[in-house]
Amino acid sequence: MIKYLILFSVLITAATASFADTVILKNGQRIQGKIFEETRYSVKMTVNGLPKVFYSDQIEKVERGQDESPKVSSDVVQPLTFDEVPESKRKLILRLMDANGAREGIQQTLRGLVGQLTAEQRLEFEKLVQSEDLVLKFVPIYATYYSEEEIRDLIKFYSSPSGKRVLEVTPKIMEESMKAAIEYFKTAIK
């Protein structure tokens, strides 16, 4: 049965791959490929075997190939590269990482690691690892999953009293939840 499902999946994929989609950008450029995800904020498509993202403010029009079926979000999303993230979105993401504590969390983690090293190891580590370089590695990941509008909303939320409260109590909730789960399994498995 499983081999028939795999064969069916391969056939469907091969059949739909032959229908090209076209994204027409506002600058007149026409990009052909296969759309694999579309939201109101962006279109993600495979172009020459590589994933590309086009944002709604760049797109003039989308023309679909013969396959007019709706595009379903992929479970496996290929993250963008840093260079694919527009400068304005990079700046928003860095603001979000300040607002949600991610930047500070990275710095604390690295300080904790450095604190466990000898003086010689610490010097070597600090030459090799910079917290800001690590922060920048997360920018394309955030950009892959959040639109600029969503990032602005998240910044607003995490800057609000409720957002600050979420950041304050979430570690406590996670710790207590883990303890409750362990206790539950201890009694359930007896």
C-alpha cells in the first residue's frame, strides 16, 4: 500500500511540475518557476531548482500555469538567505529580536558558555564567536516565516505590558508545566 502511495505522490509531483507559473514584478521582470507557497504577503517559488521569495510590494501580477489548484504551504520550508532579506525587513527583525528578548538570550547563553572556559579558551572563543554574528544568522529564519506586517505586530505586542508579561512568565510556566508533566507520567505509568 505504501509503495502505491509513494508512486502516486511521485506521479502527481511530476505531472504538476510541468506547469510553469510566472511572477511579474513591478520592475517588469518576469520570473518563471513553480509556486509552492503563497500568502497575502509573499509568493515562494522554485526557480531553476532554487527557492525564491517575492514580496507583495514587489509583485505586479501572478500568472499561473495550467494547474490552477490552490497552493498549499509546504511542511518543509527552505529558509531564505541573508541576502534575500530586504534591508527594511532585516531592521524590523532585529527590533523584534530586541523586543522578544531573543538577542539578549543569545548573549546570555554565550556569556554562560564563556564563563565555563579557562582564560586561554575564553580568548580563543571570543576571537571565533561574536554574538551579533550569531544574531544575524537568525534573521533569514525569521524572514522566512514572518511578513513585515506580522513582525511589526509582534514588536508592538512584545513592547506592550501583556507582551512583557509573557516574556516574564513563560520560562516559569514552561518549568512548572514540565514538572507537572513528569508527575503525571510518574503516576500514569505506575
